[in-house]
Amino acid sequence: MARLGEDYQVVVNKGIFPYLFVNTNNLNYHGLTPDIKYYPPNIDKILYESTYKKEWNLKEETLAYLSKDFLSLLEILDIFQTNLFLDHYLEMTEALTISSLAKNKFFKYYLKDSKIPLINSNKLYNFIYAGYYGGITEVYKPYGINLKYSDVNYLYPYNALKPMPGTDCYFFESFTEQGLDLDNLFGIFQAEVITNNLYLGLLPIKTKLGLILPNGSS
């Protein structure tokens, strides 16, 4: 917050405070300014010395610090809101989070004629949600020789730029041994999967204890 105030060059700066000094036994403390060891480790010693007092009251200093904190934040929000409107013609009050604000800008400038399907059915939502899983990070074999490590960064944003299913829905069914042409199918499907007793099952299943990858059929 203090760094943010510096970046925005606000008039009211939140200042410094000995967070580690406060405890239930000294709430009525009145005396010398607490030692510098009670302040954040990166505190400016010159700033600490300039605020040192022989008559330091914990209650008064806490209220003053909180007041400056609120005023600094208010000034930051006011500057941010002004710049946001002048640079992007967006209203800060139309979004509760920075993510929502980014979404509003995306809709305004980048969505254009594209369509984002809306899930307006609880049954449909639960069906799609059942097929979404996070990354599986368990270590099954904690020892190996000549291992190779691969990591993929920004995979979610990368895939979010790809086509997404949902604007058109169709029903496919096959009773032949060949089944459906999986290479040319695109969408969200309900399917029965049968494993071949592999070390790990092909698909995860959500349980109360977390994800499992069983063998068999599911």
C-alpha cells in the first residue's frame, strides 16, 4: 500500500507503524517510540528517526496511521478512476474486482462480433462442471534416474483464446464397433471410459477426499 501511494504520488502517505510491537498486554502503552526492530525489515532508518518521539501513544498512533491509510487509499482510487475513464472510457464503479474490470474492457474493445455462450441451466452447469479438473500434482514415484522435467506456462490463457463449445448443441450416438470419429469431434461429451489396468486410470473422479484416478469403467 505504501509503495502504491508512492507510485501514484498521493498527498497523504500512510507512514510507518510497528506492527510487531502490538500485543494484548501493551494496548495502553505510552512512552518512547518502539524500537526499529518492531517495524518492517525494509524500513528507512532516516524515516524512522524523523518520526521518533519521547511521548508515543499506541492508541493515538494507531488511529492516526489508520486515518492516513484510508485517506491515501481514497486518493489512489480517485486517481485510478479518473485515469481509467480518460484512457479507456470505463467506470470503476461498474466492476467489483480488477478481474471484472478487465472483463468489461474486453467486452467493450475486443469481443466485437464474437459470442460467449451463457449457462442458464443449473443442470447444464453441473454437467459441464463435472468434467473440469485442476492440475494433478501428486508424486507417485519420488525417485528416478535421468528424469526430464517439463512445465507449461499460461496454458489456461492459451486455451481460452481457442474456440470454445457451447453456442450450438447436437446429439451424437453410435452403436457400431468403430464408434464416433473422435478426431473430428469438438465439444463437451458424456462418455463411459474403460481402462486397461494402467498404472493410473485414464480420467479422474471427484470424491470427498479429492481426485482419484481409478482403473475399471466409469
